[in-house]
Amino acid sequence: MLKIKNLSVAIKGKEILKGINLEVNPGEVHAIMGPNGTGKSTLAYVIGGREGYEVTSGEITYKGMNLLELSPEERACEGIFLGFQYPVEIPGVSITSFLRTAINEQRKYQGLDPVPPAEFLAMMEENKKLLDLQDKLANRSVNEGFSGGEKKKNEIFQMAMLQPSLAILDETDSGLDIDALRVVATGVNNLRRPDNSAIVITHYQRLLDYIIPDVVHVLYDGRIVKSGGKEMALELEEKGYEWIKNSL
Amino acid sequence: MDTSIQTYNLKERLIEQSLSRNIRFPGGDTPYVAGVRHKALEQFREIGLPHPNLERWRGTDLSKAFETDYHLSFDPAGKGVDIEALFKCTVPHFETFLVAQLNGWFVYNDGPLHTLPNGMVVGSLASAIHAHPGLIEKYYGNLTAQSDEGLTALNTAYALDGMIIYVPDNVSVEETLQMVNLIDSPENLMLHPRNLVILGKNAHLRLVQCDDSINHGTTFINAVTEVFMDEDSSLDHYKLQNKDSHSTLINTMYFEQQQGSRLTSNAMSLNGGIIRNSSCVKLDGENASADIYGLYLMDRNQHIDNRVFVDHAKPRCHSNELFKGVLDDHATGVFNGHVLVRRDAQQTMAYQKNNNILLTDKATIDTRPFLEIYADDVKCSHGATVGQLDANAMFYIRSRGISEASARILLMYAFAAEIINKISIPELKQRIDDMVKKRLRGELSICDQCVLQCSSQEKKADFKIDMSKI
């Protein structure tokens, strides 16, 4: 699915990622943990294709393609979804029309006709129910005046609607209460299929009680310094990141 | 009679022309109106035409517009014209009381002036001079006499017709009054339409002013409107401007507000060669409020100038200015906001904001929000921003699979939505929402609403963006 080889990335000349190696196979959920400022969000943005990040060395292949050559929208159309840590407000544009536009542009890329209105509405209903979202949400402007929790739920709702093959969730759990956390987990678990993958970036072990990862990585100072099974998350929670720092 | 005004020494010729015995100005036989006109002409003689050396005209250069040879039309053009044939409002379910002006003349079939069962007077200003001398002598020229604007003096000196609206005390006008200003002439025209709006105590009115033009020539429109709002009255006012690129539209409005009156004025400028919207508001009674909004979407060589002057003359008044605009290509813009808080106007609240997006490095905006405060217990703020589309938001939208071009439109629309959402008439809001979307997609031509369907279709305005649908 996704292969990252020796990836180094700089922002304005400052090196943030220093040789990342990561391989995510179909069906796997990977968790990336680590203290603040170690490059977790940078990694998510580089996979998403955000401008302003200079890849100084290494490569990313996704489904056999050179991912770094694709624009952000092409990556999305190829099935990559990025759940934002700080979702952006788009006043005046309803979630419904935003999602319909996104789905239809993706379908156009894939050579498909626009989604029939009835089918689209059915999808909306199904996912609203699944994520326990209020009916009126769909008519509200994208993220405008949303609470922190609502914004994160809306990210998961978009993900559920867009059905990506690879979802990258950048600290989607931060600032959420336990109910919202369950919603996020439901969204991710529902997407879990043998041909789909997810990368869950998180600060805390808490989310991993609900989304059981196949592999846990610790990112520290721009490098993946430790990888292991789901038990490692618990160990990290117990011993703290000092444990990693000291062992380096 | 049609008279051509050569531009060589335009000012002198305009003065000379207006003194000609051949022109019969309306109300020439009433001492009050003749006096107002005479004073205005003297004032124009003194001040003259605007030029960029004047502080309040810095940024808007009319010299090119003054180079055209204009015709002045002195023959009433409004009688027996079928409004429905000229203009069909395409806003669905938008039930309005529709009135129109053609080349500055009030359009009518069955009499130029109407008094409705509720006592409201609507019709031709020229006719009202004799029919309602009480209103005219009490209000006409009252606010413009206090102005030192040369073009306003010229308008008063040259005013031939326009519209009068009078809403008596305690009357709420249910229907929205829609005033359509049409220009239809093969000639280059210079017009000085004049409107007078009077709201009695606790009177309420919604007024939509649409400026459209179907003209093969060049037009210079110098429109002046005086608005008097008595105690606890309210006016919900909209200006929708969609004009051809070789027209100059100077729209100057003077408002005087008494205690507890509430004004909302929203100017939406979608196309036009040179547009200048000037609003002068005098808050002359306690607890009056004025919300002045504007949205402008300009491209090519279009120029927009929004000027607001709010005079907080009495305590506890509230004013709020919000103007937002997107400028593409070589388009230029000016925003001038001036709030004056007089010494006794304690507990004034006054806010000014102007936000701009420049899409190219050739587009420019000159923005000057300005506060002048002499009272010490006030809440005032002012601010302006000039920027490009937010890179963060662009990435967010594109990361959902939406193309860069569509993402730009979505963000421009989102930027404009704040002003569109201020529109309190749902049908109008929907219509303007559609027009803004079309404008941003490059699909709105100035002929969009017109039923004349003349052959000179304006080149479609284009923000260099193409997309299927938002």
C-alpha cells in the first residue's frame, strides 16, 4: 500500500524528518506516537502533499506510484484521506455540497459519472447514523462555529463518506471526550477491510483502546526510533517518552 | 431636446448649459426648488468636478470618463414605457413592488405619482414637486446642501427626475420595493438621477436598488439619493450593481437618522467600469444604528470605490461597516471609511472592517479605515486586511479531491458569504448567492438579467477559473 524509504524533509531549510522508513500493507492499522515537535504532523502533511515541505531525500510509493509527483487532489482521488488536527472553517459552504463536490470530483477522476442524488443522500443518512451525528449538521457550513469535538467528528464523517484506501488521522483524538473518541474509533473500525489501511497519529495511548493497531511506531526527533506491537503503546503510557529518550 | 456636451472645459460647459433658457427644469416655477438649484449651481461653480488631487478622490481618477462627449437627455423618457417589457426580475418567488427608471426618468403608464391606500407615496420626483410641496420644501436638498461634494452639487443643479418614496408614520410596507435603474440609449449619456426617501416615525421599508445597463454607448451616471429616517423607523436597503465595463456609476447617498432608527445598507458590486458608492450617514438621534455592508468582485480593468462617512452626532448610537472584496487581473479598489464621533456622542459603538483578496500582483486596493473621536466613553475599532487565499484552507479542500481551481472558487465564495448572509430577504439572498457563484465561476455576464437580449453581449467576465459546479 504505502512504502516510505529513507524520507528526509525540511521546512525552510530546517530538517524535520531525518530518514523515515515505513511500510504499511493492505489491511493494517499503524499507530505513530511520539512527543510534540518530533515530526508526526509533518509526516502526515508530506503524505497528503501539502506545499512548503522540501523532500531532501528518499521516496514514497503508494500503490506502486511515485506519490511525491501527485498533487494533493490527485492523491485524494487515488484514495488517500488526511484527517486534520486543525480542520479549516469554510463559511457559506454546507457540508452536503462540500462532500458532493468532493465525491463527484473524485468520481470524475476515476472516470465515473456523478453520484446519483438518491444514492448520495442514502450514504449521508447511513453515515450520520453510524457516527451518531445530528441531522442538522449536514446543512451547516463546513466547520463554521463547530466545537473542537464537532470538527473532529466531521473529519471522520468526511472520511466515512469518501471511503479512502489509506486514511491518515493526525491527532484526531486530541481534545476529545470519551464519547467523541468512540465516534472516531467507530469511523476508523468501520473502514477496516482487508484492502484498506490506516495510519493513526496520536499523542496518547487512550485512542488505541478503541482502535487496535497492528503496529506501533515511536517517532522521535524526525526518526522512527522504535516499532512494536500494540502492547508497546501501553508500555509507553506507563513509562512515558522519557523511557525512549533515555534508551537512545 | 438632446444636447451634446463637449468635454473641452467640461465644467464651464455644464454651467453654461444649465443656464440655457431652452431647458425646462422641473419645479423651475417654484421658488423653493429654483432656489435649491441656483445655490447648487453656484456651489458647483466654486468646487468644480472631482480630481485625484482632492483627498476624498485620491485613488479614483475620473479624468478618462470626463473625456467622453456626453449627451444630456432633457426629454422625459419614462412615459408609457412598459416596465415588464424592459425588465423582468428573475428572482423566483420574489414578490416586489417594482418601479423603474429609464435613462434617469421615472417609468410609468398610468400616472407618474401614486398614493397607496396606506398613505405611501411612490413615483416621479419631478411630479412630486407640485403634488407634494410640503414634503419637497421640508426635505428636498436638505442634506445635499450640507455636502461639499462637487458632483452632488452638479446633481442638484441638473436633477430632472428620479424617484420619491414617502412612508407615513406607523406604516410598515409589506412588499419589498424594487427600483430598477435602466440605461438604454445608443448615445453616450450623462445622467443625474435624483431620489428622495422619507420614512415617518415607526415606518418600515425594504428597498432594493438594481443598476443595470443595456447600452451601446458610454454612460456617466451621477445619482444622488437623500434618505430621511424619523424616530424608530427602519430601512433595509440593497444595491445590486451589474454594469458594463464602459460605464461610470457614481452613487451618492445621504442618510439622516433620528432617535431609535435602524439602517442596513448593503452594496453588492459584481461588474462595472468605474463604480463609486458613497454613503454619508448622520446619526442625529440617540440609539440609532447604521450597518453598512459591501461586497465587490472586480476583474479586468474595473474599478470600485466604496466610501462611508458616519457622523455620530448623538450619544448611544451604533455603527458597523464591513466591506469585503476580491480583485482579479488589473482591477483596482478603494475603501475609505471615516467615522466621526462628536464630543457629546458618548457611549458610541463604531466598527469598521475592510477585507480584501488580491488574486494577482497587478490588482491593487487602497484601503483607509479612519476614526476621528472627540468623546471619551466610546467603543470603536477599525481594521483592514489585504491578502491572498489562505494556503491552509486551499490544502484542506484539495486534500478532499477537489481541484485547485474549484478550491479557489470555494474559498472566494466562503469569503463573500459573510456579506451575503447579512441579506435578510431570503429570496434575494438566494438570488444574490447564485449570482455571486456564477460571477466567481466566470458565467455571469451583465446581460444575464436583461430581457432586451441585444446583440452586444458583453464578453463574459472571468476569474480565469473553470469548474463544473460548486
